[in-house]
Amino acid sequence: MNTLEAIIIAIIEGLTEYLPISSTAHMGFAAGLMGMPESEFLKMFQVSIQFGAILSIVVLYWKKFFDFSNFNFYIKLAIAVIPALGLGYLLDDKIEAVLGNQIAISSVLILGGIILIFVDKWFKEPKITDEKEISIKTAIIIGFFQCLAMMPGTSRSAASIIGGMTQGLSRKAAAEFSFFLAVPTMLAVTVYSVFVKTWGKGTINEMKGYEMILQDNHHILLFVIGNVVAFVTAMIAVKFFISILTKFGFKVWGWYRIIIGIVLLIYFWNNPKEDTQTETQSEVVSIQTSTDESA
């Protein structure tokens, strides 16, 4: 991955993380369209730059996050994030296996778009317009809805916002609680991916995320640039999204998902990717064989 590719991926992460259009899908599509080979560093990079997007929410809503008198706010976020953390840990390998399947992700993108087109019609009379009105029970339910986003292409933002609207939240209240819930969720995922998870299991290149980052100065530079770019673009995207959502609702995002999903489905169907895992395994076997022969 070169610097320009890293910047493009980071811009996409920042712009799409909080929109109901799936940042994972868009980063995967962009990498595929740019001809970037799948690698453990690329996968880890796409997760680690979420840290920059997280900071954008903390900065934009700093009064909310640092209002220590509103202790219920922290309790609701802590409880709501538990389902995603538990299921995410259990299903981590299966989720990673789907990340390279662009046809499946494109299909999910289209399906999610169809749902978004009708969301505004389904939930016309919201009862909750402010985060303080959200109960612990409602927060937990939204947390379970967020788990639907474990299927790449679903969109964590879309899943949690729809979950909020099923519980009587207004569009704006559901979107903002989705933003708030993203902070502990994405922070946990980022910490796990960088400091806990072992990437490249079963190969001679097993590494923790931070080891890949610190592997050389170029990787460190990509990590820093990626997070800075994601931070700036996420701040712009959040303000834009709230404005568009308030005026037009979800239909515009639904049609976007359907159109882009169909285009990408056709593209990846006609340009199937080679099985990079098979290639990687072949390379490992070749290296091991040559090493044994040398010995």
C-alpha cells in the first residue's frame, strides 16, 4: 500500500463510517478497484483508522462525552455495546472470511438499500427526540440491532439507527445515539485488532497489529496519515449526514446503496478476484519447501 492508496481508503472510511451505507463495503470496493492485493496489513489498516473516526465524534459531541453529571449516558453506552463485543469476538474469524467476498457484500448493500427506502414510512410517529429519554432497555435493544452489522455490507450505522427507530426514536435522535454507541464499539474493535488479535494465523508471518504498524517507518506513516484523514473527513460527513437526514430522511441513502450495489455486483461478477488465500498458502508452502531443501 502506498501513501496515496492509504489516503483514499482513509477518506472513504471517514466519509462512510457514520453514514448508513457501510464503510467496510466501500473500503473493500475501493481496494479492489485500485487493484490492491489483499494483505493482513490492509485488513488491519482498515480497522485501525477507525480510531480517527472515533475521535471526530468525541470532538463534535464533547459536551455530551465529558458531562460526568449525566452518569446514565455512560451506563447506557456500556450496556448497549456488550452484545456487539461478545458476538464480535465469537464470530471474528467468520466475519473476516466474508470481507473478501465482494459479491456477497454487494448483495447485502442492495438488500439494505431496499429496507432504507421504506424505513421512513414504517416509523412515522417518533416518541423520543433526545438521548436522555432513552431507557436502559431501549439501549440494549439498539445494541442487539447493531450486531446485524457484523455481516459486511450491512452498515453499523444503518443497523443501529433502524434499531433506534423501531423503539420510537426520531431520525435525528437515532442517528446521534448511533454515533455515541460507535465510540465504545469501534474503540474496542480497534484496540482488539491492533493489540490483541494475531493476524496471519497459520503462516510464517503471524503478527499483532501494532507489530505490523511498527514494522517499518512507512507503515507508521500510513497509520498516522490514515487516522488524521479519517478524523477530518468523518467530522465533515457527520455534519452533512445530520443535515440531509433531517431534511430528506433515509430514502436517498437507500437508492444510493441500491445503485452502487448493482454497479459493483455487475463489476465483481464479471471480474472475479483470484483466491488470494490460496495464493498466500501456496507462497507459504513454497517458502517452507525451499527452506527445507536448503537445510
